[in-house]
Amino acid sequence: MRRGFLFFQFNQGIALGIFLLAIFGTGLTGCAPPSLGSNSRPVICTPQASNVNIYRVTPVSAPETNGTVSSGVTSVTTDLTQEQVLALLAQPQQGLSGSPINYSAFGNLITETKNWSDIQTIKLDNSSQAQIIVTFLSPQLIQAIYYNDVLSNGGDAVPNAQPALDAVANRDELIFFVGVITTTNNNLNTVSHKIRIPIQEMVIVNSEDVTASPLRDDHNLAQEINSSYEPVFGYLTYPIAMENGIECHWILNPAYNKKIIIMVPNIYVDGISVGSYTWDIPYSSLFKSGLPPTSQPNMAFDSSQMSSSLTPPSPMESLLIPNGSKEAAFWQTYARFLWKQIMVGFY
């Protein structure tokens, strides 16, 4: 009897200990700070500023120093007329080689596509790599795509892109296009790898250190990606503004955010984390150049050289991909591909 009683007491002690540990553990979990990759959806709000939705204004591409082309959204507060905007679009800029960039409709599309994109390269094994391209669908880029599409279908020489921008503005979100391409796409004879991007942890971080999770994503981006199959691509969107505590924060205020920073804490290859990655896209210049418009836009269209395409490029040449696509050819192909993807479903 006594041993049975002791055994009962012993079991009671174990049960009480497990119970207390469970409560203690739950308390720790509840007190832990949320991780960078929190899956909670951002609570959207509307700031007082009237120019928060950047798609509701006419975009401007203005020249920048150091031989580059500005990709800033300084046009959010511009007082330029429509004619001045178009004239600015037509100004020849200096490329990296020092030669003028031809601001034809397609030349402008290539420039805007490159300006609003960033690429990160991931090593899969000693002979294969993947590249993840993030492109912000800025007003400038959407306008360039719209111009090309209208001109390719016999439309006006200087089409008005504002209706297209208004349609995008009605979504009230920042829109990105994400592509995953590999050096072994469409090649089943190579060793395949499984790539996984925890897409809801792919956050945008602004200059106030406000972190916003995606509002929406194309589900295929969150699925396991086979490196030997076709390239994978889709849309990823973020709030224009979100609640942070008791305040409503404008995520990309061009007065303070000079870059678009998108981060993911982990990307997995064959179930193993290969580390965190950051995409860094120039967003707004520090000050306006104030250069006056000097010429009329050149909206030349050469149907033999420009058209949209359903075929994405192979990965671009880099330190990890010395035999990849040359930069100029890559951006030309990617611009055609992006054009087609943005306009798909319109025909």
C-alpha cells in the first residue's frame, strides 16, 4: 500500500511539473517579440498626404549624374505640364559606355526595366545557379510598357498613359514582379534542385524601419521550385501605407526613402537555408536637377526589333555565372518578357 501511494505521489509530481512547464513555455512564447518573417498581414490605412498613391500622377524620368539614369519618383510632387514630362522622357542620356541611349519607345522600356530591377544570384551546386529578379512596377515602367503596347498596335505617336495608371492606382498597393530563373531551366538531363522562397517573409523595410509583409502574392512563388523545370514568376504586392502602433505610415515616401529595400531572412535549396538576401532598388533622388525640357519625344517604333515575348531570359552574367547572358541582351529580353506578362489577358 505504501509503495503504491508513493508511486501515485510520484506520478502526481511528474504531472504537476509538466503542467507548470507548459504554462511557463506558453508564457515565454507569448512574450517573445515577433520575428522579421511574421506572417501577419499588415493593417492598411490612409495617410493625410494627398500624393501617397504614386500611380495617380504622371511619371517623370529625369537625368541623374554619374552617367546613370534616374529611377526616382520625384515626380510625385512635380508641377511639370504633360508636354514638359514628355520632353523630359525624350532627353538623350549617357549610358555606362558614354554613348547616348536612344529614347525610342523600346529603348525607354529597356532603361526603365533595368532601373527598377535588382537581381540576387544563388549557388545551387558547383555547376548550376539561380537568379531571383525583383522589379518594382513603377509609374515610369508601367508608362513605358503602355507606350510600347499602344504603338505596336498602331496607336497614337504620343499615347496618354494616365488611364492605365489610374487602373493600377485603384488597387491601392505597391506592385512588384518576381522571377526565378536558373542555368538549368527546361533541362531534365541535369541535377535538379528544389528552391523555396518563404514569400510571406519577403518584407519591405522603409527608412523609418517600418517592416511590411506582403498583402498579396502569386501562390506559385511560395511553392517549391524545381530548377530543371520552366522559370517561375509572379506578382508580389505591399501596402502603400500601414498602421504601426497608433500611427499610419507611408511605406515609400519619396522625400525620405531613397531606396526600395526588400529582404527575406532565408531562401532554401533542397531544404537547407542558403542565407538571407536583400534586393536594393534606387527609388528617389536626393534633390531635383531642375533641368528644363529641351526637345520633343522620340517615340520611334521598329517592329522588326521590338515586340513582347513569352520567353524569359537565361540568367545574366555574374561572378557566379561567368558564361551567362550578356547584360545588354539580358535586359532587352527581360523587358520584352515583362511587357508581355504585364499585358497578358488584355487581348
